[in-house]
Amino acid sequence: MSTVVTITEAHVREDEAITITQEAPIFDSTQLFSERVRRWQPPAIASLEPLAEAPGMMNLIVGKPNPDCFPFSGMSINLKGVEEPIQLGDKDLQNAFQYALMPGGMPELRQWFEAFQAKLHKSGPTGTWGCGIGSGSQDLLYKAFQVFTDPGDSILVDTPAYSGVLGFLNADGHNLVEVPSDAEGLNSPELERILATWPHDKHRSPRVLYTVPTGSNPTGLTCSEKRRIEVLRLAKKYNFLIFEDDAYYFLDFSTTYPKPRSYLSLEKEITNQTGRVLRFDSLSKIVSAGMRIGFLTTSCLPALKAVNMITGNTNLQASSISQVIALSLFRKWGHGGFLQHAARTAEFYKHRRDLLLAAAERHLRGKAKWEAPQAGMFLWMELLLPEQEKDSFEVLRKYASQAGVLAVPGTAFLPRGGKSGFVRLSYSLLSDDEGVADEVCRRIGVLVDLAW
Ligand code: PMP
């Protein structure tokens, strides 16, 4: 247990008193655990596994297939622009093609990422915090929601919201409470108003706030540090957790410094505790989406354990091959190489964003409104539609074929559904050719014209 020690010995003058913050106390998040997670049990054999380490033990527990029957004899990874391929050694090969029996991920990969997170977001020794690996951050998000919410519970959702979580949250019949975002990010005064006037007679107070703080999907906007701090204060005051889904953290184009710190790195300073933030990182946007690797980082170790327990009972583990490839790559790169690659990738997307913004400026003034994305791969655009047609879904349905352009209608990002005049344009796959961005925006202009 951590302590805050203030040294005010008689021989130290009061104004010289030193405050040594050893470790911030860890918030006991188990009080917010759902009923349903309490019903999950570790797989039956898990408790016997430590016995396997006993000298001379003939272990017949494990149902691993015999790798002699696998057809693979080697694997090498070619990297763009690098002549020497990464050759996987025997141990890596054994790991790659076999069950890992570690629902939280390969220890070496976890430790590599923990050391990385320690640089980027987290202080204090691991053990007071840690990482778990999932099949993409989506998998970890789904399971973390299982840990803290029961069907029908209220969840605070930064809105507009990543539609990928709305499907499973709505399927559980949750009361999704929309907390609007503006150009500065999550609207903390509005969040406070929602919490201060909470209808306790109708709904149990929310235990989770879900937010995408960097380059939000769909808005492309990044939450300011000031707002993050206010949100953290509210999390403590109203006793909820923050699910920080930072899938676009590495695709940051902003040129203002210092960059906002993550919720995970701010929580200790702002709440004087740790363990209220669950942070989700993804390899999908910068290494490979098909590898399906994501990381959950938190001081809320019981939550990490519970997520791993659900993994152990459901999809067993993230892909071993993907984990081995990620580890081999990271060892080659080191933390510096990872960050260099991320910076190059961000530059790639920034270039495409700039092409689209310039084309929008040329073709869509007076027909649409938008804010320049600060990170990520999306432009959130409000189509200036006639009053009776202020529904981009309807407009797309009626006129997309004729205009020859398709985008995601804003309604897909509204937790409670409803009409929206916005569309989300993805520029990630846009060609480098200025003419293509021009044509895209010209066609969106046609779409708007058709609606009038
Ligand atoms: N969060 C956000 C905001 C996303 O946009 C995505 C991917 N579209 C995910 C999570 C899921 O990412 P992953 O591939 O790591 O599961």
C-alpha cells in the first residue's frame, strides 16, 4: 500500500518541509466490478498449472498439439527498406505455432510494451500497474466493459463515438449517456452537469466513461489537457472509471506543444490515486491491423486479471504468431525505432489530410463545414443540407450512387441513434494524387446539391 509522507521534524523549518510522494494509493476498482464478472471462474486447470514446475513432474495436463505434426519449418520476416530479413529462431518458432497458455499475452512481449509504456505514460514499478495483450484493442474493450458493467447499466459515452463499441454496448441494453465533444474535446462542464443532476431514482450512477482522446473516431479532434484534467477530477468526485481508447495516439499531427498528456499519465497527479484509468493501445494503425494485437495498461490490476480470465474462457489468447512477429519487430526497432516508424506513419496520414482539406476548401465552402483533424484518419464534415433533409443517411441512400461518392453517415456514431447532418470521410486510403482529393470533394458537393 502506498503512502504520502510529509517530513516535518522539529529541526526542519515549516517552510522547508519536504513532501515525498512514494506511490499514489491505488483506487480499489473491484467495488465497481459487475455482477456478471463475478460469475466467471478461471479455467479449471489454471490452479494446477503451478504444480507443473515441480521437479520431475510428469505433466499430462496440457492439451497442446504436438508441434512435430505442424507443417512449418521456418519463418522469416521481410521489412520494407531493410535488406536483412528477421529470421525467427527455434524458440520463437515453437512459440509462434503453439498455444501460449497465457491469456494475458507472451510475457516477453508484455514486458517490452510495459517498458515502452513506462516511458510514454506511466511511472512507478510494474506490479503496481501492468499490461495485458488482446486480439486488438476491440477485444480488450469488449472484455473490460464486461468487467465493469451489467446489462442495462448506464455508460458515459464521449459523443460522437467510435461505432465499433456501440454495437456491443447497445446489444447489452445499456443506458448510453451521450456526453458531447466540441473542438476542445470532451465537454467536461456538460459532463459535470449530467452527473450533478443524475436521476438516481431511475438509474444506478455510471461506472465507466468511454472516450477516444486523440484524433477521435469520427471527429479527428484531440481532447485538450485542461479538459482531461477536469474529467479526471470528475471521475474521482463521482466515482467512475475512464476507458481511454487511444487507438490514434501515434497518428498525431498537432504542432502545439506540449502535447496533452494521456489520462493514464495524468491520473496520479490529478486524483492522487491510480487505478481509475484503463488505457487501450492498438498496433492496428501503425504496424498491422490483421495481426490483431492490442494492449490494455492500467494500475487496476484486478481488472487486468479479470479481462485475462475472460480471455482464458473465450478466445484463449491473442494469436501466438502475431505476438512473436510483434516481439521480433520491436526487438529490432527498440523504443526509438518504434517511435520513428510512428512519426513517419503520422506524416503519411498528415499529407493525405492536407490534400483533402485543401480540396474541401476549393470545392465545399458554403456546402459543408469542418474542423481540421488533429490526428488519426478521419474528417468529420457537416453537410449543409436543406432543413427537411438534415439527415446524411437519407441523403446518401438517395443520392450516393448518382453522386458517385460514399461516406459513413453521422448517425452511425450516435450512441442513442437519431438523425445527423454529418458524414465521416476516411482519408487513409486516399491516393497521393491531388486530383483524387479534388474529385472526392467535387462529388460531395454534387451530393449536397442533389439534396437541395
Ligand atoms: N478504437 C477505435 C477508436 C478504433 O477506431 C478502432 C479501429 N477502428 C479500434 C478501437 C479497434 O482497434 P483494433 O484493431 O486494435 O481492435
